[in-house]
Amino acid sequence: MNSALEIFSIGIGPSSSHTIGPMKAANNFINSLYTTNQLNLVSSLKISLYGSLALTGDGHGTIMAIINGLCGNIPKTITKNDFLKCYFSVVANKKINLQNTKEINFDLNKDILLLKPKCLPQHPNGMRFEAFTNDTLISTADFFSIGGGFVVSATEINNAVVLPTSAKVPFPFNSGKQLFNLCAQNNLTIAELIFKNELSYKNKNQIHSEIFDIANVMYNSIQAGIAANDILPGSLKIRKRAKALYDKLQQTAAANSSEHYRSLAMTYAIAVNEENASFGKVVTAPTNGAAGTIPAVLEYYKLLNHGISDDKLIEFILTAAAIGMLYKLGASISAAEVGCQGEIGVASSMAAGALAAVLGGDLIQIEKAAEIAMEHSLGMTCDPVAGLVQIPCIERNALAVGRAIDACNLALLEHKPGIVSLDDIIKTMLQTGRDMAIHYKETSLGGLAVNIINC
Ligand code: SF4
């Protein structure tokens, strides 16, 4: 990872690791065939999904995403309608137009294999793409979706070039301690330091425009979510709740109290994640399943302060990005590796730290807010019912909003460093994730996934 803002990417739901990552991987494979002049030679494809992608890929839209990626579609620009249209056209016609250039026969029941008991050795979210001319293999590549929509090749994951601290930036860091020391030594806030690092990749206007784009998509996903009350896609047939909750909150007498704002923010988190579950456009923050927490906490700040200045918005997003980067560098944001603590737990931690920053917290308080939010998310498992990013995911984002606000408020009451550092908690989260049984790591083989009857 280079730019800290890469932790926030714009794409469609429902899953960054199981939808956005596979779409990018499919796209990368087809692009490699194109650039090596092999695309026109392809007569058939075989795509094998391993581990968590095989176990929950159906519910997480993985197959739809791969088909879209093969057709040349990109997560950031594809619309929900075009995404669905592309998938259903391939299903109906049993033909696929690779990168909108080369049409071949394609039967997804035969050409995409869900190898459920198997796992590639490097990562639980593995994919193998193979292209054939008649029956002769002409190209093959393995990709790994490592969380948050990030995809790496077999070479990259084998050489562990996934987690660089770029020497290109003026303030490189690998840990919270290094980040906070650099801020203190240079008299910079976290957001100011990250901004200076970002200038190594983009100019000031590009950074601002990227942040405003992220904030706009976050806001739009809330608006789309509170306007819809149809049924969520998938076998559970759950009616969306955000609109009804929002309407109810509009009628309460307690408007303009912080408690009311908190309830509204929780509703906004539900709205974003209902939009995510419906193939809507969201910002991975740091993943799609956790996409609602940070936008909702940002809205909470806006409600408390009757809006937000551009400077505060930039401070919020860059502080959250820095904290997310620490988790990505020191642990993982992939539920297949560390459970939901790595997704919604990290989102809550990022949101708590960012909220503390914009509310005037110092470095100690920001670290403490982020640390508290994760300390009380440790051990959170990933057990999505029916493999869908709905239960417990949607409501869990709302609870993570509450935890972020509480962690921030608690941290702002004190000025002394806590016994537990953010680095301690990141290390603990990784160890806890490694100790967690595979059943609880995005496989739908345990927890709620096996105790809720899907009728
Ligand atoms: S339980 Fe958490 S980690 Fe698992 S799919 Fe849902 S949001 Fe993602």
C-alpha cells in the first residue's frame, strides 16, 4: 500500500474482498491476455475459486463480479444496473464478451469452479484463472483478494511486497508508535502528516478532489439507503429497515439531542449497508461489509456541529485513513484472515480516532479512542447467514457507530496515555484472528450462519 487514501475505494457491494477484489482480479487477467496479444486466441476459460471465496462467494456476489471483470467492467465506474445486466446476459446466452472484444462460449456452472474444501496455501481468498486455445492452456494466473478490495498476484504475495512502507514519502511509518512520534517531533497532526505523504503521489488539488469524491459517495450511499424500503437481494428476503427507522426518528420529540443524533447515525450506518447489500455504490471503509460505520460517524459530527468545514472533512478522512493503514500494515482487514474484528472492528477504530481528531483531541486522545474501539471489538467473528452480507453485518455497523462514539467520548475525558497502546491492540487483533477457528472467518460454517434457519 502506498497512498493512505487507498484504504477508501469506491465500488459496488456487497463485499470488497469477495466482489470488488475478484472483479479486479478477473479484469487484471483479461488485461494481461490483451497486452500479450493472446486475447484473440482464447476459446475457453476456467476459473477456480478457493477457500472463503468458494464457501461464501455465491452470497457475496463473487461469480457476478468475476463475470463483470472478465467483460472489462471496473468496480468504481460500473452501475448496479449494468452490473446485473452483464451477469444475466452471460447466464442467459452462455456466451461472454471478454473485455468487450472477444466473444467465447461460457457456462458459469461449468467454467467457474467452487473448490470448497480446498485453499491455496498463500491466503484463504485465492482464485486461479486459466485460458485455453481449444484444449491447450495458454495462460494461467493466481490472484488473492487480501481484503478491502486489494488484490495481489502470486508473485506479490510470495515475495510479501504487499505491505511496504514507502520510502518515497517524507514520513514513512510502520506502526502507531512511529506515526505518533513523527507527528510529535514535527509538530504535525496526523492528518497534516498524511497529507504531506500524499503529496508524494498527487498534487494538493488531486488529494482534495479524491477526499471530496469519497465523502460524496459516502453521503450518497446514506441518501440512497434511507430512500429505499424494498427487499434485500438473496434468499433471506429481508425488508430494508433504514427508511422506516429514519421516518420514525423524524417524528420523535428528542430532536437536536446528542442521543437523537446517535440514533440517526446508527440508522445511516444501516442505510449504507443495505445499499451495499443491494449492489449499490459505497466506499470501502475499510471494507464493504463495514462500509456504513465511518460515513455514519462523519454524519454524527455534522449533526453535532451543524455541518462540517472542508478542513475538518479532510482531517476526518485522513486521520481515519492513517488508522486504517496501521491495521493493514500491522494486521489484516480481511475477515477471511481475522474475522469481523478486522472489518467492522477496524472501521469502528478508524471512526473513533477520526472523530476524536475533529473534536479537538490530541495525539494521545486520538490513539486512545482508536484503541478503545478495537479493544472492545476483539474476537468478533464473521458468520454471515446464508453467505450474504446482511446478518449480522448490516446491524453490526450501527452498533460499531455507537462504540466509536463512546470510545471517542471516553478518550476525550482523559489526557494521560493508556496502558494499552494502539500497536498493542493491533498485534492482539492479529493474534486473536489467527487463533480463531476457520468456521468464524467468512466461511459461513459456524455461529449465526448455522443457527439461523434460512426458510
Ligand atoms: S460478519 Fe463482518 S466480516 Fe463477516 S461478512 Fe459480515 S461485515 Fe463482513
